[in-house]
Amino acid sequence: MKQLTIIIAFLFFSNCYLFGQKYVLNNEKIIYSFQTNNGKVMTLCSDKMGKYIVYRFGTKESIELEFPKNKDKSSWNKFEYSYWLRGGGVENEGIDLNYVAFIIEKTKYVIYDTYFANGKKYEVGIRVINLSNNKAVKIIGNRKTQKGTLIDFRFDKLIKEGEELYD
């Protein structure tokens, strides 16, 4: 039992070190996070009291993008959650699609977490869509580093509900 406690403590502190205080502040909790296949970090956090939501992306040493700049109640209106769920497994071509999107100027960022029963295909990542020409870049996440879930937004009405699906 003592060894299990030590292992859990090590994993917790190594996780805090991985994301550093820059990616998750003391007053925040991780809603969803992962490392990309090129070693960058994506975190979607909220204030522990639900006062704001914030997206951070970059290297372990430096945040390249933080959105929004103002961390207050209005931040929830800058994000949109959409999903599609069809159960039934492979026989029904079951899917579970989850997206959180936001726009900065003429660029849409879409955090995704998807599952397709055919082939048991799981994917996490970020799509960056240029709204001027609709060209998209896909930043693939490492599912093994995934923490948290986007599914809770189905029941949390702080974030706007969207209808757009990206797969």
C-alpha cells in the first residue's frame, strides 16, 4: 500500500512538472490535455470555481498560444462544444465525436477527441483551420498522454453548445 502511495505521488508530481505551472495555475484544474506527437503540450483548463476557461499550447518551456487573454466569466462564451454519439459498437458503426472550438481573428482552432468503432480508431488532436481559404492543418495528439475528457461538456452548460462536426 505504501508503495502504491509513493507511485501515485510520483505520477502526480511528474505530471505537474510536465505541464509546469505555466500550463496549469494553482487555482486551475485540467479539463483536457495531451502532448502532441511532436512533443508540444495542449491544456484546456478552468478555474476551480468555474470563473473562466483557458486554452494553452506550446512547448514544455514556453507557451506559444494562450486564449483568451482575459480570464473571466466571459471566456466561456468564446468556446463552443459540439458532439455526436451513436452507440451500438461495430455492428452499428458506433461513433463518439467530441469537439471544442474557438476563433482567433481568421483562424478556428478545434480540439478533438474521436472514436470510431470500426477499426477501434481513437484520435485526439487539434485542427487549425484558416477561415479565409478553409485549409486545415491537423496536429495529432498522443492519446497515451491524454488527461481529462471533453464529454463532461455535454452536461455542463457554461460552454456554448455548437452543431458543427469536423469529421
